[in-house]
Amino acid sequence: MSEARSGVQERPHTLLEPVQPDERIQTLDVLRGFALFGILFVNVSALASPAAWFSVDWDEIGTLNYAVEALKLFFVQGKFYTLFAFLFGLGFTVQLARAEKAGRGFAARFLWRVTILWFIGLFHIVALWEGDILNTYAVAATVLLLFYGMKRALDALVRRQSHGRRERAPRRLVLVAAGLLMFGPLLAFAGFVNHALDIRAAALAGETLSEPDRQIWEQLKAGEDPAKQAEHEAEIAAATDTFANGSYLDTLHYRVGKLAERMLSGVFWFMVAGIFMVGAWFGRNNFIGRAAELQGGFRRLLLASVIVGVPLSLLFTYGTIEHPGSALSWWKWSNLFMKTASGLAFALAFVAGITLLMLTRARRWLEPLAPVGRTALSNYLLQSLVGTFVFYGYGFGLMGRLDAAGQLVYIALLFAGQVWLSRWWLARFRFGPAEWLWRSLTYMQLQPMRIPEASANPAARPG
């Protein structure tokens, strides 16, 4: 199948990074747009009803809401941030390949780029919405950069041991490292749960505990104290009231107060870095760029991902609804494991499925997602800007007033608007506004923004 028919151009680009139109792989833009749609699906629930999102009362929400929330757990929860992170990691290798081809340094430029992204994420958290992912991506990207340096050192060691031949450590070691980053924290959590359950059993049996175990037991009792639980619920209620009825300054004060707590999500950083590495392995092998010749491999990946992902997601959905559990619970650990594993499997299934569809006539139905993907950073921030204004008290104040059906209508209208707006914008400008800012700060020079009228692509203009 020809490159023109597959929608594949010469070179891909990174997630959220603008490049010239003739360098793009359209499939990656479509995947980014699709990922952004899924992220909108998840985030709307947190915006529309934060208290219910923290702890859904499954017996009280009604049949329709129950069905929508359950389907959201199965198809959406944990899947699309994973897809977004996968594409970010893939983009890392594209930047690396460009730097190698140009013979210029890579690490310093990449570190500067993610530092800027960190500040964009910080602005997002403070000024718009605390449910930011950019800040986490920026920190996790530094972990990815660290592993890149370790891989280069290992490659150099292999070359020395092979008497200078151009040999490298096996690339599958990247997948081993990715697995350790993604599931290592969960294994550590499993060890903690097992130890804590032993401490609880010993304490309830009246056995004498060592001083470290006694301290753990005191913390466990405090965490399960009804008064502490009531205090936690009161905090959630106060936060929800601030969002639903407070002014913009009230919400700003709340977000600033929670900023330090929000920044210290260290375990999640490593899990995201693991997903980055899976995407980096995918990109380093240029699988999507070689999609036409690898259709059989993509079909096998799709089948395997569905076979693995569907049962895991069913278990995650069942466990979340029927056994939400406390921190000291094997169900809690199981739910986290199933969420992580099914998220990766679904992300790979989405990548394989959309890549295959882009090699067929069905691609014309997916191509409208490409402009959204080309302006993914701008659209991500726009979703938060619109969402907080629609649901928070300083805007339309619809928090708690839209049921599942109403939220679906909101999602459809907002994303359709983003599809139209992205196409309209890119018919006139080279980059989205946030992409332009990011690129300009990266190169410390204002980048050309407007497309000359004579060279504008008429096909990109909305009809």
C-alpha cells in the first residue's frame, strides 16, 4: 500500500510538539485527537460532580447513571492518559532521531522543553484546574531522559566488550525497565498490604509488636477511625462547595493551598515514565511509520491487546463497583493493578486499531481528529477553561446539575466544537496558541505564526 494512501508522510513528530505539515504522520495526529476525546470523557466527570467522582454511591445514582459510569470505568478510566503518555514517549524517540540525524545535542534541549512544559502544567493547576497531567508528564520525562542516558552507557559497554563492533544492548531491555517502572510500585504496595495485614492480625490477637510495627498499627487505626473518615468527607464537601458556589479567587486560593500536596505524586511519576518507555520502544522501531508493511503485526497486536485487556478491565470495573476497599485491602491493590494493566492493553489496542483503519477507506472518518491532535496542548487547556467556566460557581454553575446523559451531550458539543475550531485555526495559523508559546520559549525566539494567504491549504478550511 502506498504512503499516500496510508496517510503516512516522511517523519512523525512528538506529542504536543508542532512540526511542519510535510513532516507529519497523520495517524499520530489522529491518535492524539482520539486520546484527547477520551481524556475529556474522564475529566468531565470530575468537573461536573467532584464529590461523586471521589466516591460514587452506586446504590443511589440510578440505572442510567450506573450504566454510564460502569461503561466509563470499562472503556475509559485509565486508558486514555495511558494512550497520551504512550504517544509522548513515542515522540521522545522522534526528537532523538532528529537530533542524531542533525548531529546536535539532545539532552539539554529536551530537558529545557520539559521544564517549560512543567511551568505550563503549573499554570494549569493554579489558574485553571487541579486535575492536570502536564506537570506529571514533565517530571516523568526527566526519568525517561535518565534511562536514555543509562541505555547509551550500556550500549557503550557492549561495544567495548565486542571489541568496538557497532553492537547495542537489546532494545527489549527497554520493555523490561518499563515493566519495572509501571508495576514496581504496585508490587511494593502489595508488600506493604501483606505486611500491614499481618500487623493487624497480630495486634488484634494481643501479640506484642515491635516499635516500627506499632507505629504502623497506630497509623492504620487512625486511618480507619470513623472521626478521620468523617473529617475527610467534610473536606471533600467543603472543596465541592468552593467549586460550586465560590468565586474565582476562592477556587484559586483552594488550588494554591493544595499545590504542594498535588506536586508530590511521586509513585505516579514512575508509572507514567514506564508508559513513556513503551512508547519510546515503539517509536524507536518506527512501527507506525512502517504500518503498511507491518499490517500483520498490528493485527496480532490488536487481537492480543483485546484478549488481555477486556478481562482485566472487566475485573477492574467489578472491583471498583463492588469492592472499592480501603488502602489496607487486597481489592484496592487489585483494582490499581487491573487499572494499570488494562490501561496499557487498551492503549495498545487503540494504537493498533486506528493504525489499521488509517490504511483503509475508513480513514476519511478519522481524519477530522487530526487537527485536534495537531493542537493537542491548546485543546487540552481549552477543555479545562471551558469546563471550569461551565461547571464552577463563577461561571454557569452547572456542577451537580448534569446527570450522565447531560454530560454526554456536553462532551459531544464541546469536542465537536474543538474539531471545527482546530480545523479553522490550522487553515490560518501554523500552530495552536499554546504550541506556539511552547515552541517560542524552547528556541527563545518568536516563531512565525500566521500562514501566508497564498500558501494556506484550502482543504483545511471548514466549509
